[in-house]
Amino acid sequence: MITFQKKGMLTTVQDLGRIGYQRYGMPVCGAMDRYAMELANILVNNPRSEAVIEATVMGPTIVFDEPEIFAITGGDFGPTLNGDPIENDRAYLAQAGDTLALPMAKAGARAYIAFAGGLDIEEVMGSRSTFLKGGVGGLDGRPIRDGDGIGLRAPCDWLPDLEERYVPEKLRPALRDHIEVRFTYGPQDDLFSAAGKKTFTKSEYALSDKSDRMGFRMDGPAVERAAGSDGNIISDGICFGAIQITNGQPIVMMADRQTTGGYPKLGCVISADLPLLAQLKAGDKVRFRPVSAAAAQAVFRRQRKALDDLEKKFLARLEPEPEPGPEPLSGRFLIYVNDEEYDIYIEEQNNDA
């Protein structure tokens, strides 16, 4: 079990979300930075969809009640284990009684803590993610509180070559307070003027302090609508990263987004860049650059392959050594064929010959 000595600012249980229920009005939810979540799970040999702890801006203090392997990814919160600094993107073994602390975000906004064997949290609609506004999933559908405890389904205190379980530098996204994210146009980009689109792609926007897990509000120049558009549409589906324009201002829909909406969507942030966006804090700046759907898909495939390759590397270390084959025969033997005795000599072969 792990016990939360301090809860942090907003600490929740998250995984990849509830898939297949949007048609019933249930948001997907899940981790805001899915890339970081998957990296954390890969480091501790979990399935990549396993539930983790998501910490926002100021993290929790956790006491281990039993030995356990864990890893932290995403935002840099200056983590410590028993007061000693430890690194992000690396697996560690905690002993019973050890204290893990994530004081405050130095870079990025969200950190992810994965525990080998997974958290003992009940699934709701196939997911352990916390839907805060609906009070569903996670720990009673709410944020973590001081004193809360969560069990571990299959505690693990050993993995081979633990010191080698880290994320290479090239796979660690740079965490900055000024970023550029790519997006694809559509599905209602025709409802915005050419001047409005130019404004959106040439301007810098700041993340509003009114943002949350549902949507990131952007403060900046207004995006002009096309002539004849009143800024409304017949409600349709909302995907992760959809860029709604409300009263001229962009709102990027995030993990806890509603299932449908009636405001036009100028475009959608590409999947590969959503982790960068998820790590922004209020006041951080962002620019939007349009790309083709083909380019977005190519970037996403490269990102997924990098995760696949890292996972395969760690899984290979878990494969058992091959059983040794039989020792080669050599020496003098008596054999019998049809009651006839034969005296034979077998010389050991030299494989280097």
C-alpha cells in the first residue's frame, strides 16, 4: 500500500480513459499527458494503459508501506526519496517506510507516478480514471486527500538491471513555457475568414488561469468568423485537442472534455503535440502551426514506434536465459547392434576448426 501524507494541489488516478462511452454522454477523461503516462508504465514493466497518479503543479508526499518499484515522468517537480533528490524518467526501488515527495513544478505542470504491478483501484466502465465533475472512477471520483491510502495489486520489488531502466534523453520532451504546437484544420474551418485564420496562426496566445482538465482557454487576438457565420453549429462530437472558437477566443479541448459541443472548431492539435500542451501552466505562451493530416500521422507513428522500441528493450531483459543443450558426447563406448558388440570412439568436435 501507499499512503498520501500530503495530497498536493490536484492529485488524481488516471489511465488512458473510458473508451466507447461518449455516445452515452460519458467523457473519456484519462491522463492529460498520455506520452508521459505510458513512459512511466514502461519503466516499471506495467501495461502502458495501467493507471498512474497524476500530480498537478504541486505534487503529493507518499509513504510506502511495502517495498515497491516506481517511476516518475512528465513535469519536473524536484522529486526526493527520503529527502535525497532523484531523477525523472528512471525506475527506483522504495523500501517500506520510505517517503517520496514531489514538492513543486520546476518545469512543466503535470507529473506521473507509476507503480509496478498497478494500483488497486476498481474499474468503472473499463477504466480507473477519475472523472472529477461526474464523481466517477479513481478514488471515489474525487482528488486524493491527505491520509488516503491506495493498495498495490501486485507489488514488485525486483526487476532485472533496474539501474538500466531509464528513458534516453532523445525521448524526453523539452518542457518550456513558450511552445509551438501543430494542428490540422477542420472540421468547421470554413466558418472562419482568411484574416481570422491568419490571426490564429501568426499570433501568440497565453494559457488562461481559467483553464482546467476539461479545456485550455487561450488569451490573445480574436479569431474572426467568416461572413454570415454566427459562431454556432449543430452540436457534434468533440475530440482530444479540438480547437473551439468561442467569442473569438480559442479553447483547446482536453482530457475531461464534454462529448459534444455547438461551437465551431477551427482545427485540432495533433496527437503527438498534445503532451507538450498538457504541460503548460497559466501564463505560458503557445503558437499554433498548421500541418497536413499526413504529416500529423507520420509524426504520431514515429512517436509510437519510439515507445514500442523502448518497451521491447526492457521486455527483452525479462526473457529467461535459454536452457543449455546436452553436453557433446566424446570418449570410448561399447554399442550393440543385432547382438554384435562394437567398440567405438567419439572425438569431441572443435567448433573453431
